[in-house]
Amino acid sequence: MEPEKNGNHYFQSPGLILFIIKWKLPLFIITVIAVIGAFVFSGPYFITPKFKSTVIFFPSSTNSISRALLSEGNQPSQDILAFGEEEQAEQMLQILFSDDIRDEIIARYNLMQHYDIDTTAPFPKTRLYRKFNQNINFERTEYMSVKIEVLDADAKTAANIANDIAALVDSAKTRMQRERATVGLKIVQNEYRQQLETIRKIEGDLDSVRKKGVFDFKTQAVILNEEQSTASSLFQNQTAALTVLEKYKPADDTSVINTRARVKGAAAQVQYVNTKLKELAQYGGVNLTQMENLELEQKRLSILKEKCDNARIDAEQVFPYKFTVNRATPAERKAYPVRWLIVLVTGLTAFSISLILLLTLENFRYFKHLNNNH
């Protein structure tokens, strides 16, 4: 029965317990040594404690300031108070991972020196970037917000870095959008200036026609036709009256003289109106066409003016693109390393490994004993 006791029997629960009791002193000593070692080597002398600071914010759904605030009529507008969704959160993460933000933080806090990177050793930037990625983390939460976590040996520095990174998000996005908005503004401004020149040319053509006496074709046509009708009717009436008077009265009669003068005046008026109608017929088409063109071009100018104003706002104004939920504050307790967890895991690991080694040794003796008996 002795071989069974010293062999596979130990892998059964009662046998394992008996085995642990049998080897309790070595197991206890090894576990205690491991726990003490873990406690010592996880201390600040060997592992630099780090404090964690966190910033949480929601991206906004607004990209264009002018579209959000100044859209009119049937143009779709954006709600400046609406939180962004997955797409906007992913865009923010891409901005956070950009080289511009990383390099700005590195320069602002002199992280090469702060992380004790030896600049004379090979690949200092590679080691700096690796250290940066170890201490600074960006992630999207399940609620579509974005979280910035910063670990640092100095609690205040960790909080400052986290808050500065959050602020740089707006700066980076503003810079990227301003580059495009500035180009767009120049294009719209150029179109606006060209449109002004087009309108000036049309107005110059209209001035030339107005000098010919044609100001408003439609209005003048109505007025001149009425005047022509009135003048022709007056001429005919006065001519008929003069014919009657000349038949019955002498030529030097006052009524004949006056009527003859009225006939002459009516004839002059008819001639004047006819002359004006000929001028209107000659230049009226040009006037009408240019007036319609001017109206259309002025409407286009108004649209370009609105676009120009909107593009100027997008190119010049600064607008926050996030809703900050939590700003980073200096932590009071260190977040790394978690000594109790290190000690616990080390103790359990040491105990387990020791137990496995002792079981292996015991089984080795058991099989060696069997071989010697045979």
C-alpha cells in the first residue's frame, strides 16, 4: 500500500490535502519568502509609483459653426447642443493619436528628460514613444464618450498632461478644419469679386442705355403709349375744330389762331412721343434683358455674400468640439503598482509552483521505487 500512498493517490483531493500537510513547512517557507520578496520589490525603491488622472468628454456633432448657427430657410442645420455618436467618437480618437498632439505634449513637458530617456543611446525616440504609449491611453467608452488616462510619477503632472491633451483636441481639429475653411474662403471671395465685376459691367451697359432715355422699358412703354394715344386724340380733335373754324371764320380770328396753335402743339407732342417710342423700341430690348440679368446676378451675389460670411466665420472663429464630463485633477493615491495584488498573485503563484514541483518530485521517487522493486 505504500506505493499507492506515495504515488497518484496524491492527485485526489484527500491525498492532496495530506500531501500539503506533509510538506506544509517547505510550502509555507517558500510562499512567505515569495510574499516578502514581492512586497519588497514592488516598493517605491524598485518600482516608481504612478498616479492616474482621467478626462472624459463627449464629442459634439457640430462641424461647421456657420451651418449650426446661421443656416436659414430650407438649409439643414446642426444642433450645437447635440452629443456626437460613434463616428464622431472615432474621429476624436484619431485626432488624439495624431503625431501633432503627441509631439506637442512631449515638447511642452520635456518628456525625454521627464522619462529619463538616454538621448545618447540608440533609438531614443522609439523608446520615448513606447514610454508615451505606456503612460498615456485613449479609448472610447461604451457610452460613446472618449476617455484620456495618464499615468505619471507626479500626480499634478499627470492631471496637467490629461487636461492639456483634451484642450489640444479642439486646437488640432480647429487647425485641420481651418486649413480647408481658409481655402474655401479664398475661393468664395474670388467668386464674390468676379460677381461684383459682372454686376458692374451690367450696370455700365444699363447706364449707356439710360443715357439714351430708356430707364425702365415696361413702365416707359405703358406711359408713352398712353401719351401717344392722348396726343393723337388731341391732334385729331383740334384739327377737326380748326377745319370748322376756318370754314366759318376769317384767318385772323382769335379762335382760329388759338386752335391753330393747339394743333401745332399737339402735332409736336405726337412727334415727340413717336421719337421716344422709336428710341424705346431700339434700346428697350437691351434695357429689359440687362434689367433681368442684373436681378439674377444680384440674387447670385446675395448667395455668394452669405457663403462668404459663413466661410469667414468657419475660418476665423474658434469653437469647442467637445462636452467635457470630467476634468483631470491630481490623484491623492497612487494607481500603480497595486502592491496588494502583486503580493497576492506572487504568493499564490509561488505556492502553486512549489506544490507542483513537490508533487513532481514525489512522483519521480515513486516511479523510481517501482523500478528498483522490479
